[in-house]
Amino acid sequence: MHAAHTHLMKLDHELITVMDLAEPLVSFDQDAPTSAVKAFMKKNGFDVVGVRREGRVAGYARYNDLDDGPLVTPINEFQEGDVLPSAASLYDAFETIAQNRRIFVEILGQVGAIATRADLRKLPVRLWLFGIVTLTEIEMTRLLRKYHPTDKTLECLLSEGRLDAAQKIYNLYQKKGEELKLLDCLQFCDKAQLIVKTPEIWNSLNFSSKGKFEELFQKLEGKRDQLAHGHDFVPHDATSLFTLVKQSKQVLERFKAL
């Protein structure tokens, strides 16, 4: 588990970056006629293009802002927070895209790529999000194994229905000759409830309430199921998804500290 954990941590922090989402930013000289630029954007379904000044991308223009005249008129200068380096983490890119609908990426000293909310549906994001949920479950399992070294202490904390469901899975693996613990047969939200019922863990998490904690993990489990079954996992309000990611990463860090 340690090796898998290490690789998943690299997936979260190092292996997937903003460049796994971004697409090349198409740009035009600032004196280009807006009619031609707007026709190009409409044909290709672009909302934003870069605007070049003296050969370098100095800002951007939005389709809805274009009118008659040269591009220099509707140019939007890049503001602080609009641009990330190409090595920026997916987490940092996600935060900006959720808030601003897009992020520009600096490549070799100048802006050369863009990522938008549509890019949040790409496979690397699906993989990254699934990795966060998996890391969370790994940490829950580690903590529960630490404070409940035998199945007996777990059994008394589970409801009869959840214990029966886990026992059926356990018996099935036993028939196959696979050695697993009862803990390995529990569902994601079962483990979350056991975390709440284990004072040595729960009292160290400093979470606002047990209800909020269980609600967060129900959302995480629902998101994991969407990801696993190939369903659309990005809501219309991408900010809510980022909030879920942010909260889950905060809890994950608290788990890792125990």
C-alpha cells in the first residue's frame, strides 16, 4: 500500500499539471480587423483569442466584446492571477478556472496556451479526482487499522445491516481463498462513519460537526461513483466541485498527520 500511496501522491502533486488540460492559444496581431477575427472565432467555436503586440501575446479578446475596428480596442490586459506557469499544479489551475472560467498558461516566457471550464471534463481531471478519493480511502483504512487492529472492535461500531453486507463480501473472498480483513470489505461511507465513531481519530480532526463530515463523504462517494461509471462529473457551477476538492484535500492532510 505504501508504494501505491506514494505514486498517488505524485499523481496529485507532480504528474498532472495545467498543461494536461491546456490547448494552444490562437492569437492575432493587434491591428487585425475584428470582422475577420470574429468570423474565425465563430467558425471554430472560440470564445477567446490572444492579441499580439510586437510579436508577443499581450492580452486577449472575447468574442462578445468584438465590434468594428482593430483588435487593439477590445483587448483585455492580463491581470494578476490570469496566468499560470506551465508547471502549475492541476489544483491551482482548477481553482482559477472555477472562479474565472479560464486560465492562461505561460510557456517559455510568454502566454501560449489556455484552459477553460470545458477542459475540466478531460480524462486527466477524472484521473486526478479519482486519485484524491482513493487517497482519502487509503488514509481512512490506515487509521482504522491502527485503532482497530482486530475485526471485533469494528463489529460493535457497525449497524447490523452494514455489518451483514460487509460479512457477505468477506465470506465471498474467503471462499475464493483470498485473505482479507473485514475492514477491507467495508464501503467508503462505512469507513467515514467509523472514523466519526472512533474518538482517538475524530477528536483530532477538529471538524465542525459529525453531520458536516458525513455529508462531505457522501458527496465524495457520489463523485467517485460518477467518475468510475464514466458519467458527467462537472456540475454547471464548477465552483462547487472545487469546494468539494478543497475540503477533501484538507481532510486528507489531517488524516495524514495522525
